[in-house]
Amino acid sequence: MISKILVSACLMGHAVRYDGRAKPLLHPAIDRWREEGRLVTICPEMSAGMAVPRPPAEISDGATGEDVLAGTAQVMEISGGDVTDGFRQAAENALALAKETGCRYALLIDGSPSCGSGFIYDGTFSGSRHPGDGVTAALLKRAGIEVYSDREIDQLVERIAAAGDVFKRGS
Ligand code: SF4
């Protein structure tokens, strides 16, 4: 059986981001993986009932998704609303879907307080960012799922090829 990839819905062209927009990832691997039935698409935040559009939110005080999972940090809207519970639920929904569908990998858009895996924003809503995972990315990693950011898609292509699966770059 081919290895499946959990993928951020906004990367697949769904207009589900907080600002009501998508951020489609254009790469030949995406079309191939789609044809192979390898992609499992989810917007974790929408799965937890969040609206589109919705207020921007960031993990507070320079903390990370791991801190949120540990109960030592919150996810806050720009208006000051505490949306931590929704973001935890979003992460749990994503993990449940990954397990149900047998995803070994995840390809998630960077920077999001849910899906970010290379960097996230620092909670000041000033555009300042720092290394760290969003809440969903952190929970998936905890569960042993290999998480790649959109900037790392070539690494995921190589990883899948190295694992003996069918898609190789340029094929
Ligand atoms: Fe995209 Fe993830 Fe944010 Fe949904 S939760 S809009 S999939 S980054």
C-alpha cells in the first residue's frame, strides 16, 4: 500500500485560511500524488468549527505548539480571545484523520499556529517569527508522523523515494 500524506487544505487550493484565501502549492509531485490517491486533505481549524474568514491567531509569548499541548501556553486571537481549546481540538481532529487513513507523512503550510512546522509567529501580531511548530504539527510529530513544511516538498519527494515508494522526482 502506498504511503499517504496528510496535507493542509489551503495548500491544495481551498480558500480556508483566516483571511478567506488559499495558498496553493504548485509542484509536479502534487499532481502525481493526487492521481495516486496519496493525499488526505484537511483544514484542522475548519474541522474544529472555525469560520472563514476568522480573526488571526498566534501562539502567545513566543511559545510553541508543544507548549500549548503541555498546557503552558495559549493560542490568542488578535482581539484577545482565547482560542486554545479550538486549536487543540483542531490538532486532535487532524491526528484522528491521519490515523484513520494511514498517513505516514504530513505536508503542512509553514507559519500557521496550527500547521506551521519550520516557523511560527511570536504572539505579538507584528510579523515577528521564530522556529517552532504549530499545535497540529506538534501533535502529529508526537504521534510519529513525519511532518514537512511546504518549503520542504522536495525533501518529502526524496524521502518517499528512499522509502521505496513509487514517486521519484522528475519521473
Ligand atoms: Fe491552512 Fe492549516 Fe490554517 Fe487550515 S489550519 S487554513 S489548512 S494553515
